[in-house]
Amino acid sequence: MEEQTTATTLPPKMYGILSEGEFNTLKEKLSGITTNLPTDLTGYIWGTYNRIKGTNEPQPCNCKSSGGLWAGAVDFLRNYVTENDK
């Protein structure tokens, strides 16, 4: 009688709720943010922030008065990367 072998597939590596590819993309985009958030990243940053937090907060404007909200979102995402990058 022939012995059957089955390949064991490991589940994809996850970083919280993000896949490995999504996590690496987030790390890459965050590494390019210093003092100013590029406007072409605002939708990505806010969408990822909401997704990870499990909320649906409306995206703030890009004006100076919303700087604290954007800084909070970027800090939250940086902390998320630090905590999950193991």
C-alpha cells in the first residue's frame, strides 16, 4: 500500500490584521514621513489608521489646524509597526 503524503502549508504570516505585504508597505510609507505628511499619502494613512483601529472616522482636511489629528494617526501607525515587527 502506498503512503500518501500531504504538503503542509503554513498560514500566511500576519501582522495584527495586516498581511505581510500590507505591513511592509505600511513600514515603507511611514519611513518616508518626517515632519510633513505628503498629500498623496493622506488617504492611505487615514484608511489604514481606521482599518487597524476598527473605526470609520472621517478623514480630516489637510490644513494646518488638523495637524494634531494627522500626527496622532501617524504616531498610532508607527507604534503599531513597532509592536508587530517581531
